[in-house]
Amino acid sequence: MKTVTAAEANRQFSRVLRDIGQGEIFTVLSRGKAVATIAPAKSADVRRRAAKAALVDRLRKQETSGERNWTRDELYEG
């Protein structure tokens, strides 16, 4: 992961995009604080799928807690 200031990213946007296209991930800083992460579209999609798979796996292993003592209609009242 590379770090770049907002001003640098603005001045060298073509280079930053080229690096991102090659798989690099950038953290953009403004006044020394991280304000954005720019990553390849495919990379973000892969990470999202992996996170979802890990969550579903964890939930399947988890014991069911409590009983279903509500109806669907009660759930959507409001």
C-alpha cells in the first residue's frame, strides 16, 4: 500500500491511476490524516467476497440463541 498526499494525487493523477490499475492500493492524506483509500475495482470486490464468506461461515458455526417468539408481521410493524 502506498501513501500519497491529496495535492500529490492531484498533480500525478495519471500515474496514480496507472499504479492502481496494476494492483496498487493508495491511501490519500489530507493535512496528514487519511481521508480515502483508492484500490483496484477487482481487488475491492475480491476482499468484499472474502469478508462475506468469512461472516457467513462464522454465523453457520454459531449456536442459535433464543427462540423465534415473533411473527413476520410484528417484525415489520412500525
